[in-house]
Amino acid sequence: MSDFRVTRRTLALRIMVACLFLVCAVSAAACFGDSNGSGSPAGGVEVADESARKSWAGKETAPAIPTGVTWFNVQRPLTLEELKGRIVLLDFWTLGCINCEHIIPDLKRLEAEFGDSLVVIGVHSGKYATEHEDDSIRDAIRRYGLEHPVINDPEFAVWHAFGANAWPTLVLIDPAGNLVGGHAGEGVYALFQPILKSLHEEFSASGLLKPAPIPLALDSAPTAAVLSYPGKALADARSERLYVADSGNNRVIVSTLDGALLKAISKAGRGSPTVQPRNPPSASRRAWRSQRTEGRSSWPTRGITPSGQSTQRLSR
């Protein structure tokens, strides 16, 4: 009997290991490797393998961005011809790819550092058919706080033109409109910052770098809502506090159990605003807490604005 139990445990352990391996494989496949690839990005030049390169100026003219695609965050479609004089970085991504999300802070950091000398263009080449709708892309732009141009590339026209082969793939174009190279994967800031700095210095010296703003029209303008894509919530009966993961704003909202906002804890660890509860715990509040314990309560709705005025509500 004991041998039988050991066998069952061994079998269960093997099944668990196999399931874990399968989950990891599926997660990796969500971002890397697909039938739409066409080899290394940007003409076969992987910038990570070119560390000893003396000049990062490209030699091959970049292909034109295909027409017939939807653009977001700009007043009109852009062309690489009109973007000459600036460094262009194409970011190929897809919804649901965690690696694509990981590089967003790197892209924002590069944009802040190089200003109008750099134009980042997101290219959403959706892996699944459900990710091809314009509304899905617009929603993602707002959720991630993207403030650069984004293209919806459902037919993979831009993807094929620039030789992307995984999510995310980055393709770099110099101010003369030539392909510098590309890279698939994370580690974007550490890899591209020195290259961008070199291009900036080289083309500034030759007079070919001409920084200028592009015609932005942001789809990701913030709304007046307190919460943006709230995640989980935790109610603490002892302290009479409600904690809400305000995912879209990268913060945690702290309120009373009836929804009166107390403070917002940001990523940096600072909470603002801090206000006093307008009323001490009342009989109605205690009744709400009792109902919540029994699973019959609704989402709290009362709240205040960052200015302290009682005009906004916490809502789903």
C-alpha cells in the first residue's frame, strides 16, 4: 500500500511539473516566435551584436511606413520622409504581452532624455484577432499612458516591412532615414541609450539632426475620474479603511469604508492628498460594514477630489 501511495505522489509531482512547464512555454510563446516573422529585424542587423561599431549611422534606406493603417495620438498619419532630421524608434507590440509592458518605462525614459530629437512610434501588430480592433488599441494607449504615435497594424503590413519577428521588437532609424538595426526583447534603455547618444552626437556634428515637435493629438488625455482601471480592493474592518489598487494611475487609493477618500499612495511612496474623515463612524456606516460582511453590500460611491471638494465618487 505504501509503495502505491509513493507512486501516486510521484505521478502527481510529475504532472505538476509538466503543467508548470506548459504554462511557462505558453507565456513565452505569447511574446516570442510566430509565423509572421521574417528573420532578424531591420535587414538582419541585431544592434546588441554590434557593440564595437564605431558609427551607428545606417547604410540602407528604411522602407516607407505602409498606408491604410489607423494612427493614434497624432493629427494625421506620419511618414519617415517628414521625420528626417530626427531619430525614429519603432516599437512593435501586442496586447497581453508582458514583455511589451515591461519596456514601456524604458521608452518613456528615452523620450524624456532625448526630447524632440527622438520620435517613438508604437506599432500594434496584434497576435490575436480580438486585439485588432481600434477601440482595443485606444483603450490600451490610455491604460499605459502612451504619449507617442501608435499604429494599428492588424494585417502585419508594417511588421513585414521592417522584418519584426517577436513581441516586442524595436527598429531604429537614423536622422537620414536609414536603418540602423533592431532588437527583439527587453533591456531597451540600457541597449539603446548609448546608441541614441552616439547618433545624436554624430548627426548634430554634421548638422543633419533637426529636432522638432510632431503634430500630436493625444488619445490618452486624462479624464476627471478618480480611478483608472482599478484592480483589487481590500476592506479592513478594524481600521475602517478601504484600499483600492488604482492600476491605471500606479497608486493605491485609501478611503473610509463608505468611500470618502483619505489619501493616494504613489509609486514613490508619498500619499496625497491627506484629509480628515468628514464624519466619525456612524450607525449607518456600521450597518454598511455589517452588510458587507454578509456579502450584501454594494461598491462604495462617496469620495472627494484631490482638491478636497466632495464632488467625485469612487466608482467602477
